[in-house]
Amino acid sequence: MGGFLGAVARYTTINCIPKLSNSNFPFGTFPVNISGCFLLGFFISLTTKKITVDPNIKLLFTVGFTGAYTTFSTFSYETAALIKSGNFLLATVNMAASVSVGIISLLSGMMLGQIL
């Protein structure tokens, strides 16, 4: 169930966001992965110390929803496509931004989960 909802959320987001830009940069996958990192960090932090959640619900959200919502394989494919098309700068920006902003988002979610 979590995987289904995550996949639908990813599909909807990825297909809505690129329509806002004419760039070759993967503006659909990037915010999905970043927001997924934030949500995962927030949920784990919140449910580890603040709120008791059934282990099955934790799995539904962490493995199911965020696992299906975020997409490393699409990130890799889009980065490889940028490299193949000669867009080395955009490929590098995508790799550096996805990893660094993803980790920052995860940590931000964890911090917010600890505050609440």
C-alpha cells in the first residue's frame, strides 16, 4: 500500500514539475528525491523519540512510501543521459546537488522531527 501511494506521488510530481521548465535539468526527479529525503528523516526522527508507531506503519512509510517515491535509478538514468548528450556541467550539478541537498534535507527533517 505504501509503495503504491509513493509510486503514484512520484509519478504525479515528476510529470507535473518538468512542464514548468524547458531546461534539460531533471527538475522532476530532483525535488522528488530531495523531498523524499526530508520526509524520511522527519518521519524516522519523529517516530524514534517522540511518537510510538506500529512497526508495520513504519515499514509502510519508510520502505513502502519513501522507497517508491524516491528514485535513485531515475536519477542515475537522467544523469547518464545528460552525460551522453554532452551536458557534462548539468550532469555534475545534478550529481552534486542531489547528493548534498539530499543529505541536508534528510538532516533537516531529522532536526524538525526532534524539535516537534
